[in-house]
Amino acid sequence: MIKSMTGYGSAKGTVEGIEVSVELKSVNNKFLDTSVRLPRSFIFAEETVKAAVQSHISRGKVDVFVTVDTSMADDMVVRVNEPLLKGYIDALQHIADEYALPNDISVMSVSRFPDILSVEKKELDADAVADGIKSIAEQALQDFDSMRVREGEKLRNDVLLKLENIENFVGIIEESAPKTVTEYRQRLLQKLNEVLGSAGVDESRIITEAAIFADKVAVDEETVRLRSHISQLRTMLETGSPIGRKIDFLMQEFNREANTTGSKCQNSDIAHVVVDLKSEIEKIREQIQNIE
């Protein structure tokens, strides 16, 4: 499957009673550049999330946004300072006994003394939270990949269509190239007849000149290589991502053969076809910048 480098995906879930939301978006980039944004207290999960991204994506600039909502989490613990509480109770009992006062100690009364009760944040299991966030990130990546595959299929179809146009242009060049030599031979013979008149024209000289010209303007090698590149590109489009960088290199070869053909052709009709050929090659090069 061909995958686009641009995409978006999201997923939500609960980790250790904490609501977690993961969003991903990517744009084109020559290499993989991953940025993970997490709340500072959850920064320990950054490398785990990056590893999940790297297992799905080979290149592109990927931004990952992890949002954490702890408002509904049972993450607060009330602790009792046992030694201090015992000290307060002993002191109150001593006062009651020493001064013959009624001992009216109650839970509510002792709980009001300073530092008897304290509220603390429950310590998170970092490994469990990191694994939970990674699991949600995997779900977001699956959603992300689904969108990239859909976009990739559109890119693939568009490239195949342009490849058909290139193949047609190569066929026109192959058909027109031999006519260039024939036309040159006829023009040469006509000019020599006009110059030499009744003196006659050396036929062997005509053949030699035509052969030299034919060798100079021959584009057989270029068209054969272009057809080879066309076949290779079609095969690549069937293998699936990541192939964007390979196609980019191949398109440079396409362009090289088209430029050589254009420099050799001595026919205005072929020159126009070469322009159209190079235009289609450039369109494909633009499209494959979006392919992973």
C-alpha cells in the first residue's frame, strides 16, 4: 500500500484512572522528525510514544499532542500522622486526669488539630502509565495510517495516469525519430541538386552524411531506458511504502533521459512532444513529494 506523508489521527482512553487523548498530524519531510508534546509531569512517557511513532512512520514531520485530564482521577490520598495523633491524645488524657476534667475526645475534635491529616498526591506507576499512553498512541496511529492509505491510493492513481501519458509520448518519439533522418536525407539531396545541377550527386556521399546525422540524432537508447524506468516505477507502486525516496531518485533518471532526447532531436514536432514529456515527469516529481 502506498501511504501519503500527510495525515491526521486521534484516540482517547483511560490510564490508571486518568483520561488521555492522543492526536497526531504530519507533513512532508525528507527524514523522520517526531515532536511529542506532553504535560511536564508525564514527560517520562515521551520516548515510549516516539518509539511507537517510529514503528509506523519512516519519514515526515510528525507532531504528537498528548492531553491528560486528571480531574476525575482518584489520585489524592489522605494520610494520618499517627505519632502526632498519639501525642495529642496522650496529652489530652493527661490534662483530663491531672485536672479532673471530663475527657470528651472525639474523632472530629482531634482531626482539627494541626498536621494530623494531610492530603497527598498518589504516586503514579510511571511504567504502567507510559504503557497505557503508548497503547492509546497505537490506536491513534492506526487511525492516522488509515487516512494516509486513502490519500496514498489517490496519489498512486494520479501517478499511474501520468505514467500512461509519458508512455504515450515515448511511443510518439519512437515513431517520429526515423522520419527525421528520412526528411534530412531528402533535404540534403535537394540542396545538392540545386547546387550541383547537371554535375550530378554522389549517392554514396548522401548515404554517409545521412548515416552520420542518424547516429547524431538517434534516441533509441533514451527511449529504451525511459520504457525501463516506466516499468520499474509501476513495480514500485505495487510494492507499497516506504518508496518515496526511491521514486524520487528514479524520477531524476526520467528527467535525464528526457533532457538528452530533447538535446538530440532536430525535429520541431518531437521537440514539442519532449516538452510535454518533461511536463508530465515534473508533475510526478511534485506528487511523489507527498509519498512516504
